[in-house]
Amino acid sequence: MLRPFDPGERPTGLGAWLGEIPETLFDDRIYVCCELVERYATDLALALVGRLGLAPALAAGATAEEMLAAGGFVAAFQPALTALLDRLAEAGYLARQPRGRQTAWRAVAALPAPEFAELRRLGATVDPRVGSTLDLLDAAAEAFPKVASGVATGEQELFSAGRIALWLAYFSNDNPAYALNNRLTAAVATHRLRPGDGLRILEVGAGAGSFAHALLGELDRRGRLGDVALYDFTEPSPFFRRRGERELRAAFPGLALRSRAVDIDAPLADPADAGTGYDLIVGVNVFHVARDLGASLGRAREALVPGGWLLAGECMRLFPGQTVPADLVFQLLRSFTDVQLDAAARPHHGFLEPGAWRRAFELAGLADAAVVPDLERIRDRYPRFLTGVVAGRRAA
Ligand SMILES: C[S@@+](CC[C@H](N)C(=O)[O-])C[C@H]1O[C@@H](n2cnc3c(N)ncnc32)[C@H](O)[C@@H]1O
């Protein structure tokens, strides 16, 4: 890894691999933002080695279980610890060695000092709004020692009242590193909506509405906002839901918006709608927290009209075991780690690989399952295009 940080040039020819996705969505600025966030996450992992006192264990070589025992850390910390170690291994600072059925990590290079100030300075030059992703990573790093020692859970640390502004700034179309998820999904959705009016759209896990703004804005630009007969804006958290509803009603005053709480671990349809299905069901960075992914996808398929599309905009790891910056945040949360596994449909918790997503959609009976853009082609050219849209439809 180059130090000081140098993102290099955006890989050439990416446009041809993006297919239906306009290349403008992944321009030079977004590229540098994504690379910068990657490096910032690695530097936080470096700093956490010191804050958690892991250096002696890493010098000798140790498994995660041994590090938990040596540090007096709670078992629930293991996923976050493993994400941290994997990140440093990927960056070339640690070697992974098989130890029986476990993995041991050992330092193979001197751990350099993090370059937070330089990275923040570069971020402010390229796009100051990327700071909201760096702020959330900082908050996660602050939570690490407390979650490790068991004095607090990740939820207590990251979902406290004082952290709400951080989440709102992160899940925002003003945050370039996050907005890419929304813009991609909005593009894929508008390309798949059937022509004509009377469209019924269900969004799950809609949060405070950043994806809804992206999609409805895109439909508006295409002159199709009037085709929407129902935008079913659903989100379990009352705080985010009310805020999202308020802002959407202000931005799209004529829209037929309904706002309600829906849990993807339970049936999706409103009983009042008996007999009507959705043309589009969509969730951005939501379906990976389904407790039983296959069951949630199956219920979504049933709630579609024949020919209707299910879209999951998702942060993805492009190779098995690859870490993504968001792991440092979400591996601290039980909702992320405590899911039912299934060798075929859900091989591990957290962010899945494109092939695993496609298989999960196919096993749930969705037709024409695909990941857009084609991340399995893109990854050979650029291994950190970490977001895509899983698409599949109910057979007509
Ligand atoms: C990553 S955020 C999504 C942000 C949102 N899509 C946006 O456009 O800003 C995940 C959302 O899923 C919601 N969520 C968590 N568990 C859920 C569940 N079981 N069913 C539905 N939504 C859930 C969370 O409350 C949160 O708002």
C-alpha cells in the first residue's frame, strides 16, 4: 500500500463494463472518495491495534479467540475483531495462517502510523462531503474498545441520541460515498419499471428517505412521477420514518405517498391492499439484515404482481473474505451478525458477494436474477466497486 496515500487514476475503460449504468455515476471524484474511504478505514484499523493492545499477540501470531482471551474481550466482539484483522491482512500488514480449523494472524510488516490528518485534508479538497463517511468510521472506531470490553453493545454506542445526526449525514445523497448506492439503484429501477401509469412501489427499510429522493427525483426528470399511483414508504424506526415522510411530502407534494412500518422479517403487504401487488419492491442496504434472507426474498416475490421487479441495492464484497470499509461499523451490530445461515442461500452474515446474491434470488424463485452492474466482470479491472443492485422478477 502506497504511503503517503495516492489514489492513482480511475481505471480506464470502466464505462464499457458498467453496462446500463451511466459512467457519470462513477466519475473521478467518486473514485477518489471511494479510495480515500478505503484508506481511512485501513488507517483506523492500524490505530485500533494500539488502542486495543493487540500488538504483542500480532507479533507472536494469534487466532481471534486467543486475542479475545488475551484482551479480556467479550465473544460478541469477534466479528468486529475479525473484520479489523482481515482489513490489515488485505493491506499486507498481517499474514493469515491456518491454525487447525481456525485462522491465526501475524504481523509481517511494521505497522505504519495512520495518516488521518492528511486524508481529511485531501477529502476536504476533493469533496468535503465525504467527511460524513469518515465521521461515521471515527464513531465506530471509538466504539471498538467499549464493545470489546463488553461495557456497551455496538447498538448502544452507535444508536444513541447523540449519534443520530451522524447517521442522517451518512445515509444521504449529499454523501458521495453513500449516494452511489442510491443513484445506481434509482437508475436500475427506472430502467425496469413498466411503461404506463398506476405504478405501485414499495420501499422497505427506507430510513429517512435518501433513496426515495433519488428514485422519485429520477422519475420526475423522466416525466414519470405522475405514473406513480402509490409510493409505499416503509421503515420500522418511527424517528426516521416521520422525518423521511415529512421531507418527501415537501419535495413531491402531489405524490400518492403512504408511510408505515414494515419489517422484512414478516409479511410485507398491508392487509388493506388484499389482492393488489407491487410493480416494484426495493430496499437499499436493507435485505442483508433479513434474519432469514430466503424467506424475506420469497415473501417479497409473492407481494409482486407477475412481471414485477424486486431490487436490492447492496454494498457488496467482490471476493469471498474481502473486507469493505462499512464492515468496521456494521460488524459491531448484532442485527448485522445474527442472521440465519444457509449453505446455499446465505453462506455468511453481512455483505454478500455478487454470486451469492444472485443465487439467493434464484433460490427464492425470482426470474432473470442478475447483479447490475456486472460486478463479477468489473472486479477483475477494479476490485473496489463495492456496490451493486440485485435484480429479479416474479415470472409473468
Ligand atoms: C442502511 S439503512 C437504509 C437507508 C435507506 N435505505 C435510505 O434510503 O436512506 C437500513 C434501514 O433498514 C432498517 N431496518 C433494519 N432492520 C429492518 C427490518 N427487519 N425490516 C425493515 N427495515 C429494517 C433500518 O431501520 C434502517 O433505516
